[in-house]
Amino acid sequence: QVQLVESGGGLVQAGGSLRLSCVASETGSGIITMGWYRQAPGKRRDMVATISNEGSIDSSDSVKGRFNISINNAKNTVYLQMNSLEPEDTAVYYCNAVVTHRDSQGTAIQYYWGSGTQVTVSS
């Protein structure tokens, strides 16, 4: 069972920066992607950015040019550098990992979530 531990959330003024980190407790048979999603009150959880173990990145149009995602495979850690933060970025940010598990029964892909970290941007 993979556990994801997030850190780095907090309160920041508009225009400021924060860096989120997420560490995976293990990699199973291999991490396919890690990434960040966010959920504002009363809204659905949306993808912010994801990165594959080979460095392929997908990100929301709303954060392009402001947020950067990176991964350290050796440390099982994904980062989200958030710059030029806006009040609209206020949400709970969740780390996600897509992990392969192989055993004698075959191969399974599991999705894991962290417990979330609050990011609040004041105007």
C-alpha cells in the first residue's frame, strides 16, 4: 500500500509563491505518474499538473506559465512550484500517484491519494 505525504501548503498573498512536496512511501512495481489535483469548496477535484516517471508533463491551462511540476525519482517525490499565485488558486491540493503492482496473479494499476494540503491565497 502506497502512502502519500504532502507538505508545503499555507497562506500567501496574491502574487506570492509556494512549493508543495509529496513523498511516496514506496513505488510498488513502479510509479507511472505522480501529480497534483485541487478542489475548491463546492467544486469538483480538478487536475493541476501531472508528470510521468520519464518526465512527460500535462498541466491545466489555468496554471501554465505560473506552476511548475517536477519529480525526483530517486526520492519518490513530486514537487509543485507555484508562482504568481491568485486568489482563484485557493483550494485543497491533493497529491496523486498511479502505481503498477505485479505479482504471480498478474499486473494491476492502483491510484493513490494524499490527504490534502490547504493553499489559501489572499487578495
